[in-house]
Amino acid sequence: MDLNGEMVIKPITGKMEVKSVGNATAVSHLVFTISNLHFKNSGVINFILYIDDKELASLPLYLSAG
């Protein structure tokens, strides 16, 4: 999503099961390859993680022309 709130790519959706090993926390690694991604302008793109329709984290990507 760019700073204007426009989607840059379609959301990646799916289901994931995280099995506990008896501890209070668990870790899962998600790795995606996004091909042929082009950006129109310089600026900031935010990658946002939603789980169960709740925003849990975001990661900015700063783009500069050059």
C-alpha cells in the first residue's frame, strides 16, 4: 500500500496453521517471491501484515529514483 492508501499489489491471502510445541510462543517464517513488480514513483510503500483482519505489523520500503 502506498502513502495514498492505494494497493500496489494484490493482497496475498491464505490460511496457515501454527502448531504449538507446548510453549507460550511459536515462530513461523513466511517467504514470498514477488516477480515483475514495478513502482510508478519514488516514495514509501508499506508491506502490512494482517491476521484475522487485524493489522499486526507493517514494514516500510523507501523508494528513490536514481
